[in-house]
Amino acid sequence: MAITIVIVALIGLVALAVIGVIVFLEVRPLLEEMLREAFRPSPGRTRAAREMPIPLHMRAQLAKTRRRRDASGVIATLLMGMALLAVGFWEWSNFSFRGEWLSTEGSIVESQPEPPAPESGNSRALIRYTYRIGDDLFTGTWIDEARQTTPGALAVRYLPGQPLTVWYHPLLPTFPSLGRVTLWYVALAFAAGVFLLLTSAVRLMRKVIIK
């Protein structure tokens, strides 16, 4: 159970990191504009700077640098969006394009009471079970938790030989879950990828219109 929670948590952290990168890419131009406004010279100095002629080759170099920076940002955003869509599609295909982890039938081997949860004080029971994926037989453990019952009564709910549904990742079959795991992170990858592609398209359209 703990390993499964860690895996799902790591996937969530990766998704949050992707969102952070997206936010940075989109907010960076706004921050740059705010910094330019904050450090803009006084009107007198601006007037004097305008009176100073800028050499033609420096103007061309500045414009070229600005175009390269904008093009690099658009390309990076486009590639990241395509990568997110590709990874999301690949991960989704591992589950036969379903909305949750694959499932198989397992069987309880034994159950025994566990000490109450330290934070909530709820009763807990340790469940050992087996499940088969193809020709391979696996063994897993799960800790169930419930309120208003004793650990012994909770353990009795899971009798040896009782069938149960086991969810698993096809690439990580040794880390199952007795709770349904949806592919929310795949949906997040698709949403982020589409958002980045649309953002890139809007930037390209603006450049074409400006030109």
C-alpha cells in the first residue's frame, strides 16, 4: 500500500512540476514587462536617450536577438506540448485506452489486526492476498482502515479465500492497489500539452500578423 501511494505521489509531483514550467513560460513575458516598467528611466533621461542616435548595425543586432529569443521560446513551448501529448498517449495506451488502471481478480490469503492508526486512532487490519497477471502469480499486502469498529472485527471481514479486485500498472505489476486508481495524471498531461500547443499557435499567429 505504501509503495503504491508513493508511486501515485511521485506522478502527482511530476504533474505539478510540469504545471510549474508551463506557468513560468507563460508568466515570464509579463514579469519582464513589469521589470522594464519598474526600471524605466525618468522622462528627462528618456528624452536625452532618444536624442542619442543608435547605430544602424546595433538596431539590427538588437532586433535579431529579440527575434531569436522569441523563436526559441515558441519552439520550446511547442516541443514541450508535443512531448506531453506523446507521453500521455503512450501511458494511456498501456491501459488499453481506459480511464483507470488495469484490474484482475485476487484472493485473500490471510488477515490480521494491526495497531490503531497513530493520528486518527482508527482500527486497521493487514491483508495478504495473491493475484494473477497472465501466467505470473504475485503476492501483495494492503492495510485497511475503518472507524467505529475493533481491529479484530475489521480483520474478520477479510476471510481466507475471499475474492477481491486488484488494480495494477502493467509496467509495475508488483505494486498493486486494492483501491481504484484513475488516470487523472494522463488527463492532466493531455490538457497541459494542448494548452502549450495552443499558446504556441497564438504566438506564431501574432508574429505573422505583426509582420
